[in-house]
Amino acid sequence: MTTVPAPRPRRWRVLRAFLRNPAGVVSLSFLILVAALALGAPHLYPDDPMEMVARPFLWPGQNPAFPLGTDSLGRDVAAGLVWGTRVSLLVGFSAMILGVTLGLAIGAVAGYFGGRVDAALVKLIEIFQTPPSFVLLIVLVAIAQPAIPTVIGAIALVTWPTIARIVRSEFRSLREKDFVMAARGLGYGHARIILSEILPNALPPVIVTASVLVATAILMESALSFLGLGDPNLVSWGSMIGGGRELLRTAWYLSAIPGFAIVLTVLALNLLGDALNDALNPRVAAER
Amino acid sequence: MTRAARLLAALRRNLLAAIPTALGIVILNFFLLQLAPGDAADVMAAESGAATEETMRQLRAQLGLDLPLLSQLMAYLGHLAQGSLGFSPRYNMPVAELILQRLPGTLMLMGFALGLAFLLGLFFGTVMALNAGRIADRALSVLTLIFYSVPGFWIGLMLIVAFSIKLGWLPSGGSETIASGKTGLDYALDRLRHMILPGTTLALFFIAVYARLTRAAVMEVAQQDFVRTARAKGLSAFAVGRRHVLRNALLPVTTLAGMHIGGILGGAVVAETVFSWPGLGRLAFEAVMRRDYNVLLGVLLLSSLLVIVVNILVDLLHAWLDPRIDLR
Amino acid sequence: MVGTEPLLRIDGLTVAFPGETAVRDLSLAVEAGQTVAIVGESGSGKSMTALALMRLLPRSARITGGSARFAGRDLMALDEGAMRRVRGREIAMIFQEPMTSLNPVHTIGAQVAEVLRLHEGLGRAAARKRAIELLDLVRIADPARRVDDYPHQLSGGMRQRVMIAIAVACGPKLLIADEPTTALDVTIQAQVLDLLDRLRRDLSMGLLLITHDLGIVGQWADRVVVMYAGRKVEEGPPGALLEAPLHPYTAGLLGASPRKAEGLGYREARLAEIPGSISSARGEAGCAFAPRCRHAIASCRAAPPPPLVAHADGRMVACPVLAGSGAPS
């Protein structure tokens, strides 16, 4: 008896295709820079960003020591921005990993086993997907009390159904393929077939969605912090915008600057998603 | 099959599928309410001031809070069946009444945003598809991608800075000029002026969603054989586009548009909060700030049911638009 | 034919895609009430000729030369507005895929009525009444009820009848049928071709029948044009052409056409006897068919390709090898 090898995406071809896409490369470079800022925050701005360091309401460019100005309490906006990067990226990536893990597990089981298990899990997915996700998010955070881990968990809880749906439909079509039939014929266990035969082939759409999910999580975290439902002990982009909200008339830069940070980061993640999609699905890309 | 029969079949199918989902959401809601810190007795005790252990215990027994979980769930379902979502001491009125009071504001804002997003999205998407690969397509692609990436609350604030503070053209909050004494057309225009900024804030993300969907759908339909047939009839490009291309492209766009209703409701929380718009979203925010979990979960339940209802309507619309949908 | 202008006279038509010429220097004529068949494999340029006549070529294609005189005008020189008044009214076209050629979201009645309202200026009720008559004309049973059906409720053959009803709705002078029966069951093919033939006679239309199937040409065509790689390689009346083909390609098509094996699907045996494919014609100097031709000699591969030469009985052929020695063995 011979094994039918599972087709795998040719990694080098994918990488080459990705590198040929300028938008994707620029986005990835920008995100690496943002990640470096997040890691380097304690070195760049060793002091607590919540500390008063200068005269309040310095406009950007007014004082070269504080290029982005200071807020109503004399805190350095640039320091807040750099420290806020940590919160955004931490929440964005952790929530994505948690959400993808949950979605993969549930979607894989539903799609692979089918039948009643599938019907029940699809209902579960639907129950979680029906409530407006931001309203459900607020409820979860309000009940669990605002802090970084609860925010991460809550975002994962409202985003996993997206991944689960994709994984389920991939598994449903892949489980009928020859190489899976062959693995079954060889007497492989369910866990082995799911993990090493089907999963690698179901990953490309998950990877694309994951990068968009990081963007969604960052947007959700910033909106929560803006509403005052973020971690009260940490500076985040959303809380900086919320803090500047009452001062729009006199110091709109306080809200504008962190907003640009969010827009650029989220834009980069969405462009990265598009570029990954083009690299992983060359047929679709050619039609565009 | 006639249109009416198609619609009835779709309605029956949808209602049957919606019932277990709605029930699931009610149960989820109940458990979330259980998880919320404090119970109704705590709330009442806090309202009335001092309360002893003894009175608390009596109160709990009276409210049925000492019963097993399952009995409590049954009681909750029973209350729901009578249209009761509990009482809000903070607002001093039944939660259901409070929510129904705020619902029209949200529906109006949603309707405005949805209409704007649908029209602009359809327009942008069509322009992009017709100019695929050319400069107009690229420019609009960048624009929609930016719309896609901008946080709603932030663009709301920036619109206030630009159009209320700097230019002074539009009001920065509320749903009407208070005590203006306006009537008739003036009143309607006043409401509309208040709706433009929050509505645009809410619509922006969905303009991007619909534009991308429409672009893909129009490009897909435009290469179908029946479009060539339409051109061979001697129809003008406009007539071909409207009666044949757009009409068919609407099918996938409406289906997917329905999937974003929940997103719009979620976005309404942010937009209503930024613009002090008296609706469900702002009510949810206030409920969080006041730790009024009855109200908060009432909003969650009602907005979920609203999503279910809208999805049924979208499906009916789909059955109306697509003759190939048949009985199942 | 002296003195009278034919209904359609194509002269030197050339259609080019970037890097490829789909139709090269094509000339042919269609008389009123006559059926002219254009025969060739896919890729021979026959469908592009049809689309060029309708001026419905894909965006990347260009008409780089030639004229098509139709009812006193050159179709290739008309502006888009004037061309729209020709399409569907004076020249109509039906396509290969009846399953996808009708709009799925409109009733068939509405799709027939659309062309009547456009060109005849009929009102809603009058157009519907006329649509029912047309459905009856193309032999759709119970047309008053069928008029409100959607395309997915009809079989392929029925849908092609609806397409024909749309095409003849405004009484066109010329009907172009691009492989009208290829997608249909063999039993339905003859019915649809009979219908087209009857309508041609009753409405005295010219019919330009485009097909890859020489088997159907003998019965229905008055004149046959064989195309290969964008060029006309042979033309003549079907009797003589089928009896004694003068071009090896025509002979190959005939050999492949299972006329003797009645009842067999035409598509199964098609072209099995001509080795190679039409793509080998790309970039070839000399005769495009030479790489696949059993009779090719050295001069066939030298540029320029052999010219069309007139023979007896109104026949033309672009092959000096066989035409000189009579029919191929």
C-alpha cells in the first residue's frame, strides 16, 4: 500500500509572490517598526508615561524635547504613543492567537466529524455570531471587569466564530479528498488526520483572516479604551483619544495623533492580509 | 413558483431556523446575567440604603434568587414571554420600556447609515469594477481601504473638529435642537442636520465593505453570457448595467450586507456615545458606567433579536430578488 | 448576382488581439434569404468574425482592417449609437450556451419584451402580447403560461428557443447563429436547426450559421466557408465541397465528421483524424495548416501563405497542392 502525499503550499513560491507585492512588503516593514517601538518603549521612554513631565498643552513642534506635545496633565504625547503600542500589539496578537485557537478547534471538529456534532457546533457558532459583536464585547468586559487579560479573552470570545466558519468549510471539503481517504485507509487516528493531514491544507485562508483579525482586535481594544473600558492603569491609543475628547475645541491634536497611529497600524495589517491573500491564492490574484 | 409562494417558503424556513438561535441567545444572556457581579437584591439594598443580612435573605427568597439555577432560568424565560426584561432602579422604569424608548433613535441612525453605505458602496464598487486596474479603481481602492481601517470613534471626533468646531456647519451632538420650537419641514431638516455626522461616522466602514463586495460582484456578473445577450439586443451601456449587471450583482451584495447588521449595531454604540445620540448604543454605554446589568443585558438581547429579524428580512429580500430560490 | 448588392458583404476583415491576429483578411457575402455556414475548429476565428459583425468584440480586440457592407452601410464604420439601432433590430445573434445566455432573474417574457420595447417602442401590455406570439412562433407549448417562467425552469432546448424568439422579435434582416446547437442533445439539435431554417424562409432573413460541425452543413447551408487559423481556406456550395473537398483541412474535417456513423454524438469523433491542434498555427510562416497537413510540401512552409484561387462552380480554395490533383485520396 502506498501513501498519497498531502499537497502542501509551496512555501518558497508563496514567499516570492509575497515579496513581489510592494504594498505587502511596505506594510510588513511598518509593522516590524511598530513592534520594535513596542519592545523598545522602556529604553526610549524609561519614565512612566503617566507622569507629568512638562507644561500642559504644548502643541506638537512647540518644544523640540516633546515633538508631539503634551496633554492636559503635562504628559508627553510621544511617550504615551510608544507605550500605547505595547497595549495595542499585545491585545491584538494575543486575542488573535486565542481566537484562532478556539476557532480552529471548534471549526475542525465540526467540519471533520459532520453530522450531529457539526449541527450542534454550527448552532453554537451562530449563537455567538448573532449578537452585535461590539455590544457582546462590552457586556463581557463590563462583567469581567476591565483589565488586559479580560479584554483579550473577551475579544477572542467575540471573534472566534469567524475563524470557526472558515475552518469548518475547509475541513468539510478537504475530508473528502483522496489523500485524506488514503490516510483513513491506512488506519490513522482522527487526531493524526486532523492535525497532520487536513490542518496544513486548511491554513492559508486562516492565515489571511488572522492578519485581519489582529486589525479588528486593535480596533476593538481602542474603542473599549476610548469608552473607558480598557485597563485603567495603562496608557493605550484609545484611552489617549478618549482623554483628548473633552478638549477637542482647544487641543484637538491630543485626539488626532493617536488616531493616526491606529489608522496606520490597522491599514498595514489589512494590506498585509490582502498581500497574503494574493500570495496564497495566485488564481484569484491574477483575476484582479 | 410565484413570488408570493417563494416569499412564504423563505419566511417559514427562516423562522424555523431562527427559533433555536434566539433561544440559545436568551440562555447565553441568562448566564451572563448570573455572572454579573451583584444581583437584584444587592441593587435594591443599595438603593434603599442600609440592609441587614436577614432582610437580604428575605429579599432573595422573595425574588426567587435562592432557587436552583434551572428554576431561575425558567422564571427568566417566563418573564421574557410576558415581555419583561426586569426593572432598572437607576432609571426607575422597566428595562423593556426604557429600551423601546431608545430603539427608534437607533433604528433611524442605522437606517440612515445603512442607506448611505449601500448607495455609496454600490456606486464606488461599480465605478471600480468598470475601471478595473485603471486609476479610478486604484484611487477608490485606497480610499475604501482607509475607510476600512479608521476607528469610528476617532473619525467621529475628527468630523466634529472639522464640521462643528472649525467650520460650524453641523451640530456636534444630540438628535435635535433642544426647545427650538421648530415644526414641519424645519423640524425634519433639523433632525437631518443632526444625523449627518453620526450617520457618516457609522457608515464609513460599511461603505468600504459594500464597495469591495460590489466591485467583485459586478466584475463577476459582467463577464456572464447573458450580459453579451443584452448587448446584442442593442441596449445602451446604461440599460445593460442597470437591468442586467447590477440587478444580478445585487444578489450577493444584499446577502453579505445582511451579515453586517450586527456590525452596524455595534458601531452605533460608539457613534451614539461620541455624538450623544439618544439610542440603544448610548444606553448600553450608560448602563456600563452605572453598572446597571439588567439594562445592559436587555440591550444585548434586544439588539441580538434585531439582528435575527433583519437577517430574516434580508433573506426575504433575497427570495424576492432571486427566482431560483425554491422550496426546501 | 450581377448588379445587385448582397445583404452582407464582408471584405478583407481583420481582427487583432495584442500579439495575435484572430481573423485575417476575411471576405464573404450573405444573400437575403440564404444560409451561409462558417465552419472551423474553436480558435479558427469564426466566433470572432460574428462578434466583429455585431461590434461586440472583447475590449482587448481591435478591428484593424476591412469593411462589412450591410444594407448600404459599413458596419465597421458606424458609431456606437447607430450600431445599437442595428443590433437586435436589423442583425440579431444567438449564442452557443442557452443555459447561461438568459438573465436568471428576469422572466423569459420580460426578456423577449425588452427588445420589443426598445426597438419597436411597444408598451408593456403590447410587448407582452407580442412576446407570447413569438414564444408560440418558436414552438414553445402553452406560451401564455410559459411567458412568466424564469430561465431555470426551462430545458436547454427551450432556452435556445427563447433566445431565437428574442433574436427574431424585430424581424431582423440577418441572423447570426454562433454554434446554436453545440450545447444541446443530439435529438434537440435537429429540431432547433429546423426551426431556424423555417424562420429564415418565413421571414426571408439571411442566416450566418457558425459551426464546427460539417455534418450539419450539408442539410442546412446554401454556401459553406471553411476557416482555419483566422483565414478562409475554402469556400463553395455544400454539395460539391462535401463531395470533393479541395483543401486538406476540409478533407480532415470531413474525415472526422461521422456522417457514416449516424446516431453517434458528433463531438466524440470530431477532428480525431487531424493530428496536432490549431495552436501550432501561431507564428507559422506560409500555410498555417502545414504543420498538421499530410500533404504538405516544402513550398507550403514558405511565406507568403497560398492565396485563395477561384475554381469551377463558384468554389475557392487556398491550397495549390490538392486543388491541382483533384480530391485527396
